[in-house]
Amino acid sequence: MTSAELRKAIIASLEDQGFIVEGQRIFPPAFDKEQIRRLHAAAVAERVARARSRLERHEDRLLRWIAAGGEVVPERIRPRLVAVRAGTEAELLFRYAALHWSVPVSSGYGRRLRFLVVDEQNDKLIGIFGLGDPVFGLGARDRWIGWDVAARKERLHHVMDAFVLGAVPPYSFLLCGKLVAMLVASNEVRGTFRQKYGAKRQSVIRGRALDGRLVLVTTTSALGRSSLYNRVAYDGRLLYHRVGFTRGSGEFHFFNGLYQAIAQYAAEFCRPTAKNEKWGSGFRNRREIVRKCLAGLGLSPDLLYHGVRREVFVVPLAENAREFLQGEHAQVRWWDQSVEDLFRFFRARWLLPRAARDRRYRDFDPESWRLWGRKGAAE
């Protein structure tokens, strides 16, 4: 593909997705949730297509983890956290489940923890969540904490970002997305983080020991304002605090069939930004690849501003999280909230009342979740 052809294809792709292209800027046609899902559809379809060669042969087995409605007894639900390790069945299931999200799910950056939430009554999947390194600059988060650049650089390693979080059907009908959100704040997650990223580990860039204290989790809504995180509380205290919105920038709208051509163009004609030598050579991330390509084609980097703003939430894991992150306190006063205690609260507050008035979960058929069709079926 020539430069002129790629430039033309990029503009056409943005228009096909529903963006309004005005000069060197783009605008989403509307901010309702269904329209935002449509904007993400091309990127989601591309991810599903790319995953097919790795996961399709496992689909029959992975679907056995998805409950039929009749296999769920709300009064007997009991969640168990399963930490995902590379090269395991749990990792395959995590990747497969994430392909069903209505927005493209990243793989996470840098440090990474991934979890399955499994129902012990039937060994079926309730939901998933993944934590990765947070972005360096997130204005809403930094204002809530009270960070300047120096403090953020010094203490950002105490923060992780939930890059995917939610329940799968039929548990999603029972508001178990809120349960998964609550379990992010559990003692067990903090403990897993401490075990993996404790004092024996060192920062790759700064070369210093990390102390393994996870104090804050951030996340952003997928579709504008969030109902999932709304009023998620425990013991009379909000777990998820609204702190603002993102600026509406990113690169999901380039993660379709054109991304490989964009990456190839950047590799041939663009120079990576200088990096810390410990990171290795090459482009820093996918955003840099897209930005460099756009500039090389004579298109504005403002095309990265898609206008789909996400609501930002912070989840303090300690009573004095803000003071600790500001550097005012040296010790952390943790909130004590185990998986068992969080679930007990969720069960009484959300699960049993929903199960009593909404029986849709009983009609769910796992076959409706199949991505690629039965083996041997005609394409």
C-alpha cells in the first residue's frame, strides 16, 4: 500500500466507523452507549479475528466453563479467586472471555495481575479482572491524589489500573459485575501483588527495590458514564470514587484491518522516540506507532483524539491512601476486606434481591456465547 493509499484508507476507515471527519479532527456522532459500542465494533472484530488461530480449537473446552442458567443457584454461589499464570488453561479462558467485551480489551502494560472469579458451587466462570501498570499522566487521578510530577514519579509504583473488569453471563444478569468490582479491592489481591512485586523485585527502569504495597487501583468506564461502578460500597463506605473523565484520546479506532499497514509504515519510514536504554529499542507503544505514521502521512496527530471520554474511578485500598501517596505518611492503614466478607455484603445487598425479581439468568444458553461456530460447521 502506498503512502497516498494508506492516507486515504485511514480517512475512509474513520468515516466507516461513524466518526465525523472535519479537516484534521474527528468527532464521534453521538455519546449514547450504543453508538460508542458501534465505534468500537471494528476494533473488537479485528481482535476476535486475530485470536481465532490461537483459540478456536479450544473453544468447545472453554465453553464448558460458562454456566447454563439452570446450573446457577443464587443461594449457593461462592466466589473463588484464581490467579492466572502464563501458559495455563486459566490464561486461555481469560483471553477467550475478554474477547466478548463490547470494547477492545488491552493486554495490560508492564506489571500485570490477572484473575478469574470462579463459582465454587459448579466450577463455572463468574467473571474476570486484570490489573496492569497505570498510565503515567492521568489528570483526574493525579488531582484527586494531589500529585505533582515529582511525587507521581516517586510513588506511581503503588498504583495499578484495572484494564478489564466484569462478569460473564449468566452471572452478569445477577449483578455479579459489581461483585467482581468489589473483589478488586480485596485483601487477597493485595497479597498476590505483594508476593509477586515485593522487596525482592526491582523496577526495570529505576533499578530499585519495590516494597510490594498496592495502595490504589484506578479504572475507567468503557462507555461514558458507568452504571457498573455506581454505588459500589462495602460496610457503609464507597469503594469506587468518581474523580473525573479522560480527555478522550487513544488509538482503538486504528486497531482494525489497517493497523498492520500503519505499523509497517512506521517501521519503514519513522524513527522511534528516544527511550531509556533499559527498555530496549523500538517504539514505546502502539500510540507512538500511530502518531508517527499519521505525521509521516501528513495527517494530524489530533486524529488520536476520538472524543470518547471515559469516566475515571479510584479505589483506595487503605484509609490513608491519599496521604501515603502524597508522601505525608510512611505507614499504610489498610482497609480489611477479604473476599469472603466482600461477597457476604454483596450477597445480601445485590445478589439475592436481584435473583428474586429477575429470572432471566435461568434462560441463558452457553452456546449463544460461541464466537466461531461449531467445529466442522460451514463457514
